[in-house]
Amino acid sequence: LAKTTQPISMDSYEGQEVNITCSHNNIATNDYITWYQQFPSQGPRFIIQGYKTKVTNEVASLFIPADRKSSTLSLPRVSLSDTAVYYCLVGLHSGNTPLVFGKGTRLSVIA
Amino acid sequence: EPEVTQTPSHQVTQMGQEVILRCVPISNHLYFYWYRQILGQKVEFLVSFYNNEISEKSEIFDDQFSVERPDGSNFTLKIRSTKLEDSAMYFCASSEIFSLGPSSYEQYFGPGTRLTVT
């Protein structure tokens, strides 16, 4: 299982773009990179998943360089409601593979 | 949007008592999971369930724990004799398999049951 490293916490002002980088040096060929978001007292929620290059959806963008040893979650123009813990997960993510969560990055958005 | 539901939202029990936590996964999903999160700590995998049997379980999921899908909609986690250290938020999740397309899927989590053992 690929080990991931991400900052423990980040602060941002409302309206700014936030980039959270995750390192996963021993990512395997078949591994996908997935980000989940967790608000206080709620279950994690899937944000985005990618394998390589760039993926964008209505919530975020995910940038993955060619060597795939890191990835960056980009949240455009954050608001107070984006205050949450963001988890980077790396794994096969198929079938019934359990999700392995790290400590995540606690993002605090300030007015 | 379909969602996973869990009941109760909060359960208080005395040490040594049995508790059953209930979940209703999303209706067309095939895989079901239980995770737990002790206050201030990581989300930890407990067990996965597919085709009416356990697929995988972690070291946490010892003989005190059991899971069941008693009917076509509910998925339960039973703790036979609760301990103080079982106090945590318990999350149920479900997922479906994509038979076509990329090998990827997402797990949908419920809102959790906060279990407090006194």
C-alpha cells in the first residue's frame, strides 16, 4: 500500500485558491489517487479521483505529474464551508478494496 | 441524490452491553463497509461485506464484532460486549462496481453513529 504524506494543516482566506499537495513516492502502476473530504461529525465524502495528468469536476481539480509520485488537489475560490479535513488516498480502489485513511490535511478557511 | 442512512445517530451504552448499529446502504450498491473513527484520530476500516459474506476484515474486527444483512435493505454491525475503547464514531459505507470503464469507484459514507460506552 502506497504511503502518503500531506501537510497537517493549512489556512486560507475566503475567495483564494487552495492547493493541497500529497506525496506518494511508492505508488504502484495500477494505483489510483483519490481525495475525500470530511466535515466535522460527518462521514468522508468523495471529491475527485485520477490516474494521471489532470482531472476536473465541479468541485475541484486534481493535478498529477508524469511520474505520479505526487498529486495536488486544487480548490478554486474557497468559502467558509470548505473548512474540512482533506484526505489523499492511493490504492487500487477497485472491487471491495478498503480505504486507508491517513491523518489528512485540516483546511481552515477564514473570512 | 441517494444516500446512506444510519441509525441511531447517537448511542450510549454501558460497558459489557451489546449494541447493534444499523445502516441502510444505497439500494443498487453491492459492497458494504463499516469504518470507525475514535475522536481526534484517523478513520479506520473494520470490515467489508459482499454477496452476504465478509470479504475482508481488519485486526480491529475481532470476535466481539459481527455484521449481518438481515434483509434486502439493512446492514448491521453488532458489538457483543462493549468496552470503553469501543467509543467512537461508526460509519457505514457502500459502493457499486463499475463493470465497464476505468477500474475506479467511490464509497458513499453515511452520517455515522456516535457510540459512547460508559
